[in-house]
Amino acid sequence: MPVRFDLISQGEELLAGQAVDTNAPWIAAKLQGVGLRPGRVTVVGDELAAIRELIAESAERAALVVCTGGLGPTSDDLTREAAAAAFGVPLVENEAALAQIAERYRSRNREMPFKNRVQALLPEGAELLENVNGTAPGFAVDTGRCLLFFFPGVPFEMKPMVERFVLERARARFGLHPRTNVILRCVGLAESVAAERMDGFERPGVVVGYRASFPEVQVKLHVDHGIDPASLITEAAARLGADHVFGVDSGSLAEVVGGLLRARGESVSTAESCTAGRIAAELTVSAGSSEYFVGGAVVYANEEKVRQCGVDPAVIAAYGAVSEPVARALAEGIRARTGSTWSLAVTGVAGPGGGSAEKPVGTVYFACAGPRGTVHRVMRFPYDRLRNLSATVATALDLLRTQLLAST
Amino acid sequence: MPVRFDLISQGEELLAGQAVDTNAPWIAAKLQGVGLRPGRVTVVGDELAAIRELIAESAERAALVVCTGGLGPTSDDLTREAAAAAFGVPLVENEAALAQIAERYRSRNREMPFKNRVQALLPEGAELLENVNGTAPGFAVDTGRCLLFFFPGVPFEMKPMVERFVLERARARFGLHPRTNVILRCVGLAESVAAERMDGFERPGVVVGYRASFPEVQVKLHVDHGIDPASLITEAAARLGADHVFGVDSGSLAEVVGGLLRARGESVSTAESCTAGRIAAELTVSAGSSEYFVGGAVVYANEEKVRQCGVDPAVIAAYGAVSEPVARALAEGIRARTGSTWSLAVTGVAGPGGGSAEKPVGTVYFACAGPRGTVHRVMRFPYDRLRNLSATVATALDLLRTQLLAST
């Protein structure tokens, strides 16, 4: 009999369709990872009776419940009160919670608004769970039959709390053997193609999952306790195509590229037309990126391509701004001017306007300049504007990654 | 007493966190638009008993239920059977449904696989609802107390069915008057501060909601039919501070800024150190941004600040790269070189490293150069690296917005 968990996502904006709930999928994946099975995921709005009933029902139905949202300081934050009512206990001010909230304000040199004091109220007998990233403390209630966790709805606050308070306790309480979960991170591969290539890979104790996080596709191997994942990883990577797998349980593509550059003591610069800074932004997501990223040019207007990267106006006139010669000239120009080891350049038609018969929306020219010369690639993406731009960023970074690997 | 709807999203991949449910938010927004109030949204997996129980419960709780998913031809598509069981009726083959499925295959010049015949089974007494974009017919069941709709989970198939079959029937059955929903979009204001300022604003027929979408805070007014929202908007904006409200039911901050620039025929360029292209990226989210955005410099390394924007190395040596004089020099340098009407520059310490006692992590200097000179601002953000960068982008755009408004 599998151990079931229920998730509750509280928030009128989720219920009303003004926001998409990403918390529940994230928590569900984590809990599945430690061996629990999902029962129901329910979204409920800002109504005391509705939240109270749902908490009470879930505590009867599931062995573990994680409820997110409704712990803020405003009058529509009702989860504390609803939980207390569901368990038939009063709300009481928790001194440690109050101290933590006050400390959070102190550390930001701000005065705690009186309103936030309400966040220190917990159902009597609940266990305080510290929120190190915000002012809303979490709490846990153990009914004997069911273990319930209550966390703020802000992902940045909730996620570390789930990792710190829920996973190990769930394993211990339900005697679960953790599965090993391996993530093969891929680019340049549609989810359906990845699934085709992995067809028939499953075997007793090995479950394959997929997650499309555009433009990346993650292939997940859930491996039962006692099976060594190493040869499975090799086999799966061979099926998917080694050139598509940029990392195994790794950071993002930009982090992988950054790690390669850092290890070699090399640097990169960027010249971006259609992506307008998105490649540079992605390269600087991680702290310490100044070790390998020097800067770059955002060359939206043609005059800027000429001014900042020395592209010959005659080349633009002859081939168009969206062309291989311009991509090459941008890459070589920015590399020469910044003195970086490598450079990446893109010029393309993100859409929805600006396409032509010869260069339809989604056409992007890439160039990567380096110590051994300049390589070029052209893609025609079939997406909308923002997805075309995301795919462009990933393709550019992957072009640099393959150049780095080829030149070791 | 508001008329309540419940939504059911069926699918193991949604429950397991392998996919995010976007159907329910879309349907919820549509139903709210015609004046229904949301009760619960529940995700349930591929288990007959679980789906049956949820359908039966929802039919008791809500006046209208929309259930998506589980109408495909495979063995894990259980919604038809679960619905029949929930209503205590048998599944019967619906001739019109079978004809529609066969027609769908014929129109694609394909033969209907035998296993698709199961899609023509409907609970006895259910009304067939045609699916013009796929092979899974929908159906409706009216229990008297509750009207239930069952649609396929593929958004492209489901959406036109909701628009064709649900909305007008709901209006007619429940005699609904739609509410007006107004969103005041704010920057530079914490959610708790916004809530404090709006304290006591609610009145009969007017409900206030909040949504934090960092670094933006949205204040929502839900106004009943018959009340004019205009004076409410003015009053709410005055409470929140007109300088914080960048739009009412508007696009993003960057879109508002872009709209102001476009209307004036003016342009902007950027010089970004810590944000490394994020301001330029945000300014180019919308198609047509080349009308007002010319390009910019990503000046991560100090040498790039000198080379690309002509910052005097002696100024960097004297004041540090993160300083007011450098922010001003970056803004003035990029404006002079690109010839844009306006420019935005930022230099700061995003963290987690790089802080000092005098300039701790989160310190950012902003400058906006324009026809009447250069204005400057300094902020000290208390967040982590990526949130400090998001707050920096919003603050920079808002600095330009206020300059544009002040110079009309």
C-alpha cells in the first residue's frame, strides 16, 4: 500500500487563473523522489471555511500533506487561522516565531511593521519551522494519522523549507528507501524525440521521466535502491546522443560553459542583436562570472553593429543584418575589441514581425569566434518571439560548449 | 450567495509534477469573467476510484464543474468510466460520437484505429459535445444540482469547447452579471506596505486582492456589477502613491516605458554592469521594440566601462567601479555614443560576493541621462543575487519612466 501525499496550494490568484501554480509540481516531484505517491493536488482560494474543510479532509485522506500559501501578513492570508480551526485548537503567538520575524527585519535594517506580528501566530501545539528567506514562518502539525506542513507560497522561501524539513522526515517516518534520481540535461532535442530514443529503456527498478523546461529537456532516471546508476547513465547518454547531453545532475548550460571557461582560465564576450543581452544575462546568472565574462555589445540597431563591432556597412547592405557574414563580423569584432578568448554573436528574426520569404521569423545566424577561427551555425526556430529568443540563447551557449570541448 | 465552480484536472503527469497544469488557470479566468466564483481546483491521477470520488464530491459541492483530461483512447484514460460510476449509470456507445470520431480520421485521410472506438462511450444520458480539433468527444451531465462538463486535456482541443459550450450556458443558467476586475501595477512597494495603504478600502461590492510578482506588486480591485470603478481606481492610486503605480490594467513596466518612448518618438540605450544585459532584454520583450531601443553596452569588466562608454579610469580608481560618478559616466557615455534620446546605466554589487562595509551586497548606483541632464539614484537591495538583479532592472526602468513623465 503506497504512502500517499496530498498537496494544497492556497491563493485566490491561483484559483482565479491569474497565476499558474508551480509550487505543487515542484513539491510533488521532490516527494516522489523520496518514494511517496501523490494523491490529490488541490488549489483553494482566500476563504476561511474552504481552506479549513480542505485541510481537515486532506488530513483524513493522506499520510502527509504539504500546504503552501496564505501565511503572509495581510487580511487575505487565512491559512494559519484555517489550520487552527481544522484541528480545533486556538491560534497562539509563538515567541520564537516572533523573534525570527523581528530578526529578519533587523538584518535588513528595517523596522518590523505591526501588521507582520500576525505571522507569529501558530495553531496551538504546532511546531515552528524557520523561514530563512522571508518573514512568514512555516509550521508542522502531526495528527498521528497524518503529518502536515504549512509553508509560504513564495517559491524562493518555500523550496529550502521543503528540502530542510520535509524530505528526511518523510523518509524516516514512512521507512522509505530513497531512490536515486539522475537527471540528464539535454539541449537541441524535443521532448518527444528524447522519449522515442529512450523507448524500451525501462526495466525492473528503473523508471524514466521527462521534463521539458524549454529549450532544455531533462531526462530523469529513477533508480531503485540497490541498483548502480553508472552504467544506466552511460547507456541513456548514448541513446540520447552525447552531443545533446550537456550535463548529468549538473547546473544549467550557462553554468557548464562557465565551468569550462573557468577551468581553462579563458574568457568570453558577446555581441547580440535579436537576443539583446539575454546571452550575457545567462552567462552572469552565477556569482563569480566576472572570472570568465568580460562584457559585450547589444547591437539592436544596424548603426550599433557598425559602431560597436566594426561591421562593414557594405556587408550589411549586401547580405542584410540577419546573415552569416554579419554574425561572423559581430563575433570577430567583439572578440578583437574586448580581447576575450572566445566570443558569441547572434543576429536573427525573433518575430512576430520582420520575417521574409528568404529569412522567415525564427531564422537566427550564430557565430563563435575563438583561437582557431570562427564557426557558424544557422537555425530556423518555429516558436513565438520569447521562445525563439530562449532557444537562441541555448543554441549560442551550446555552440561555445562544443567549441570548448573540441579544442581541449 | 455566489455561484461556485470546481475544476478537475486529470492526469498522472500533472499529479506527479512532470507537467504544470495550465488548463485550470485558463478555464478559471474564463469562468470568473462570466461571473462565477471559483471553489476548488483539484488535480487527480490515473486511478479510477480517485477520479470517481472526486467527480461525485465536486457535483455535490459546486454548481458547475469542468473536468479536463482522461478522454484519450489508452488504458490510463479513465474519466469516461469514472464519470459513469460517479453518476451510477452505465457507459453506452454514442452513435453521433462514433460518427464524429470516424469523420475526424476521414478528414485526415487516416483509418480509425479500433482502440479509438472506446472514445465514443459516454455515460448514459450524457450530452455529446463535439471536439472539432481532435478525436476525443466531450460530454455534459446535468444532475439538476450541478452542471458538469468533461473535455479532453489538450489545450488546443479543450479551449474552443469551453468557449462554445460552457460560457453562454453558465450565464443563462445562473443569471450572472460579470464583475469588473482592475489591476493596479506597482513597483518600489512591498506587498505588506501596499496592503497597509489599502487597509479599510474594501466596501460592499468591492474586494481588494494582492499579488506579489517580484519585484512588482499588483493590487486588484474586484468590483461588482453596477459600481463604476473609475473613482475607485483614482482613490486606490492615491493611497498607493501615484509614483508607485506604473499602470492600470497595463502591460509590464518595460512595455509602459516602451509605450511612452514610442509615443514621443524617442529612444533609449543602456550601459549595464551588474545586470549584464537584463535591462536591454526586458526592453525588448515586446515586438517592435527596435522603434525605441537602439542597443547598449554590457560592461562587466572595468576595461569595458572605459572602452565602451569612455569612463575615465581615474574616476574608477578614485571612486570605485560601483559608484555614482561611474554610473553617471556610463549613462552619459553610452548616450553620447549611440545618439539615443535617453540612456540608463547601472553599476552595483549583485552578490553574494564582492560587498564591502561601505558598499555592501545589494548596493546599486543608477543613472538616467536625457535631454535635460543626468539624474542619479542609489539603492541597497536586501535580496539574493538574482532578486537583486530583478529589482535593479525594475528600478532602472522606473527611473526612466519617472523622467519621461516629468519631462512632458
